Amino acid sequence: MKIKYDLIKKEKNTNARCGIIHTNYGSYETPMFMPVGTQATVKTLSKEELKDLNSAIILSNTYHLWLRPGVDVINKCGGLHSFMNFDGPILTDSGGFQVFSLAKNKKKDITEEGVHFKSHIDGTPLFLTPELSIEIQNKLDSDIAMSFDECIPYPADYEYAKNSTLRTLRWAKRGKDVFNNERQSLFGIVQGGEYEDLRRLSAIETVKMDFDGYAIGGTSVGEDKTTMYKMIDYVMPHLPENKPRYLMGVGDPIDIIEGVIRGIDMFDCVLPTRIARHGNAFTNKGKINIKNAKYKYDFTPILDNCDCYTCKNYTKAYIRHLIVANEALGQRLLSIHNVRFLIRLTEDLRECIKNNTLLEYKENFIKNYRGENESSN
Amino acid sequence: MKIKYDLIKKEKNTNARCGIIHTNYGSYETPMFMPVGTQATVKTLSKEELKDLNSAIILSNTYHLWLRPGVDVINKCGGLHSFMNFDGPILTDSGGFQVFSLAKNKKKDITEEGVHFKSHIDGTPLFLTPELSIEIQNKLDSDIAMSFDECIPYPADYEYAKNSTLRTLRWAKRGKDVFNNERQSLFGIVQGGEYEDLRRLSAIETVKMDFDGYAIGGTSVGEDKTTMYKMIDYVMPHLPENKPRYLMGVGDPIDIIEGVIRGIDMFDCVLPTRIARHGNAFTNKGKINIKNAKYKYDFTPILDNCDCYTCKNYTKAYIRHLIVANEALGQRLLSIHNVRFLIRLTEDLRECIKNNTLLEYKENFIKNYRGENESSN
């Protein structure tokens, strides 16, 4: 079935809202954070661990799966759920973002027809079109497919942004026209760069095509926070209330809070698993780097009162040892903690929406979170 | 408490025996396979996964822990169990084997006092003695400590082997004299290289010192199978029946069977987790390499009727994809399967001992196992 979105509660003091997304694999509350399983696996985690984290929808990447193991393998296996043996909802992105960020030597040739580029694995010339992206996603049989778009770089001049935004709209139409999977939903993606009129135009025209949900793309690509929040502000008034709204690629805790305040329902980001691989962990005071010498004898958990498996079982000293010794369990324990941190954040935000206390929560969170930030990845 | 060994049943047609080892953390049947957690973690696996595999004692490495995180860290944390949050029995080896196999540039200087060598991590000059090895192990507070020995290379001439064997006996005495941990047991290690008289001498003299158990060291160091089995044969008649017998570093399935037939109770090896990292999996027909193209569309488990988590949940095609894409979950799934394969092998062997069908089992196993061997690591 197509996903359905039920709006449950609007917060009084902001544009934030609670809702429920009904999927082929159960119903889940929003706002939600979606862990990223780039290559048909959320890095280092099992499906049982994801369930323990109270994870709902997970992401996977059309571009990566197209290259490895190949769509044919997954299709012959009966789709991505069967291939991964995962009985929760899966969203696949269109491959557009990876084409722009990963393509070998960043060389690509964007034409009206599609994008010529080279495989980041072996340099093989590839050509991805809106139709092919949708065809692949139809075959992957994810629960939510995404339109093929161009992620506009930041900064980009107005002419570039305008041409790209208009082309992404044409691509969205082409993709929608060939879309052919009754149990799969299709989301449109709003682009427009940093330009208010382009963001508005993109939102209005995308919504006219009547997708099952709407994403905001092209944020978190190097712009400052103020610009990012403006990009969201330009778009939100034009998105319909009865469809989910998804801010792509955003996983910074404060950005999630700011997004929720503006009415975003869904977030995804590789951040929690990526920083885990560098030894970083989220805490209420900011990110800490577990490799720091001061944790060598620290026999307390990463975060007091954290309900994750890692914090209930292991100390900073042990995790530090595992990360320093390059042991896989260390990355796994930090991934568990970091993903749970963001999912619990969205759980907290849902409570705040229900209680109309979101702005107070934000103020407190930011006061603590900014207090200490040991490292970036 | 010291470990205790109860002999339960001898097999009629071989020297094999079933027993129970009582430890500070429960009682476990022998023969057993002990997974290796070199750096205070069995690579890629959690303690819950180890429990699911029906794992009993695990190994950890004195040399590695001495270097990282440092004995002081583990001691201040209350010992290795507390540091790892592991409530099963742990055996620590003495560091002798690692000194000989890992020391930087393989340069070491063996004196009567101990071994001078360089850290494999950063080249720092180190000096390990029998007393220091025992002192470290006492502080790690493992359940079973091992005597500090020299692992004689293969081949080694008679004079070298004799001098080394005699020195290892003196080291064993020195270590035992300083041993000071009431809840920890201490095993002696029989060396002697390939020489019957030296093996016999080493066994007799080691047993005279009255250890809590006896290990056979210096096998699996490059010698052929016939030589390895002879090394065991030379030693076994001289080991007391009321103490456990441990064949160090052996994890090849057929070697385990041959060891059990000769009366061995305990085995350990990095093999199942190491070959997992190279994409290899044990099957009844031999090792397979999951990266092989023929598994690309193979939607069956690694091993039919295998009771491990991996085989109950995932296909060769999915695991192949994970390994090819270098995803940590792939190594974890293969590690689970491979460790379980060896543990289940020992479970089968215990059944055979109880039923006096060990030789029949061996014949069948070898006939199948030799049938196919796709790859080594």
C-alpha cells in the first residue's frame, strides 16, 4: 500500500507537529529520525539492534545498490526487504545525491536526459536518468522511493540554481510518469538552492504533481545554519498538511530540533554511524571523542541515564580501548549509542509537541549542548 | 576458586573423554572450543552473541592487554571481567606466543631472565619475564592463567629445542613461585618441539610442578599434520587424568577431531574469526569463500540445518554482498557462523564420546570435509 500520514497534534507555539506514518510494515510516529543503511545494512548494526533502538524507517541508497550487488540480484531475491531479511519500512533515495557527491573525480555531465558520470568503485562510465532511477527503485521494492533530482551545490549562482531547479521539476514529472509499483510510495524533492523564489517555485510545482510526501533537498551541503533554516522556511508554507515532510541528510541534533520546530516530520543522516567510526559519541553536552586520554580510566557510561545497550553495559574506558585498538565492537557500540541518541531526541520532541513545551526544550538543549564540544569527526 | 575437572566418560575405542570444568563462572562440558578475544573482545561479537553460540571459556591475550589498554586500567576497573562486562570464564595466555610471533621485526633477545623485544604497535623496547607475565595475569584476574613459555619454532634443531625446553621449565617454576591469586588457576605448558624425548621430559617435569591444568604448546607453527599429531601423542601418556588438557592454537576442524581422539579437552584458535574477515566460512564440505561469484544469486544459507543466527537469517547472496562491500555486518555474520561451527563440532564430539562412535564420526566428517575446499584465507 501507499503510505498514509495522519496528523495527530500541532504544537501551540511553533509549526511543529506530531503524526503517524502508516506503512507496509507498521505505523510509526513522527517526527522521526531514519538511520541510513547505505549498502543494504546500517553500518555495524543488526536488524535486532535497530529494533532495540526503536528505529522505524531505514534508508538505503539506490546508487550504491545499483552498483553492488546490482538491482538484478535484489530483484531476483524478491526485493530489498527479502534480500536484507528486514521486516521494517525502507526508504530508498534516488541516487541523485550520490551521483553528485561520490562520482569518480567529481566529474559528471548533466544533460536534460540525465547524468553521465563514473562509478566511484572502478570508474565505469554510468548514465542515470529519472526513469532509470525510478525503475531501479520500483525493482528494489522499497516502501518509499524518491524522485531523481540534482542536489544544487552551495554556493551556486542564481542562473545555475534556476536552470537546475526547473530541470529537477521536469525530472520529477518524468520519473512520476514511469513509476510503476502499487505498494510503493513516491516522494517529490524540493530544490531551489538558497533562493527564496526558486524554493517557492520548486515547492509549488512539486506539490502540483501530487506526490505521496515531500522532501527538502540541497541543505546540509556547506551552507551556514541561518541559510539552512531559511531554505526550510521558504518551503514549508507551500507543503500540504496531509503529507509527510522530510528534510534530507540532516542529523545534527540542533538542526533536527530546528527542523521539527518548522514542521519537518522525517530526518535522515549518516552522521551517527559515521562519527562512531571516528570515536565520537553524542552527549547532552555535545560530542565527545572517546579516544581522548581523559577517558582512559573513566569507568562510567558515555551518558548517564541513557537507555541504550552501550550505556547500560559498557564504560568509556572499555569503548575507548576498543576504538583505539580498532576493534569492530567499538564502532558498533558507538553506533548503537549515537543512533539511539537521535531517535530518543525525536521521542523527546514528540513529547514536547504534545505538551507544547518545544521552545523551552530547545532552549535548554542548546544551552547544554553548546557547553562542550570536544571534537568533530 | 581454582577450576576443577570432573572426568565423566571415556570413549571405548579412543583416548577421547568427556568432562566438566567447574569455574568461577559456571560449569562447562569438555571437549570445548574457546573463541579468542585477543584485545578483550572476540572480534566483531558481543557477549550476548557469544552466549547464543553456546560459548564457554573465552581467551584473551596478556601481551595485547599489557600494551593496550594497559594492566593498570583493567586492574583499576576491577579485573578483566569487569572491564569487558563479561560474566563467563576467561583464560589469559602468557604473552609468550605473541612475543615470538608479533614482536616488531621479529627481533627478540631471549635470555635466562626473560625476553627483550619491541612493541608491534610502536616499537617501544619491552622486557617480559615469567614473573611479570604472571603478575600481569594475576592483576587481569582471569580465571585461568598460563605459564610463560617459549614457543619453539618449527623446524628447530635438537640443541635449540632442548635448551629452550629446559628454560621453559625453569620459567614455569619461577612463574609458579610468584603466582598470587586465589581465585585464579594456573596451567603449565608442555613444549619440546618435534622431539619425542623432549616432549616427554617437558611433560613429566611440568606435571611434577602440579599445575591446575596442562597445555600443549608449540603445535600449529608450520609443521605437517603427522608431526603435529605425533607431538600430541608423545605428551598425552604423561598428563594426569584428573586435570584438563589444552591444545593451544588449534582450530582446524579435523585437528580438533584428532586432538579429541587423543584425549584433549580444550582448544582455542583465531581461525574462525580470522577467516571470516577474509570472507571464508566453514561448511561440512570444507571452507567456502563467500566472495566467489557463484554465490551472487545464491539465496540459501551458508549451511543447511545450521542452527546459528547467520544461517537462520541470511543468505549467501546477502553475506557475499556485505563482504564485497566491506560492511562490518558481513564479518560479524561469518564470525558467528564459524565460531558456532567449531563449538557445534565439539558438541557433536561429546555426543560421540558418550555413544562410543567417535571413529565413525571422524571417518564421515573427513570424507565430506575433504570433498571441497574453495580457498584458504
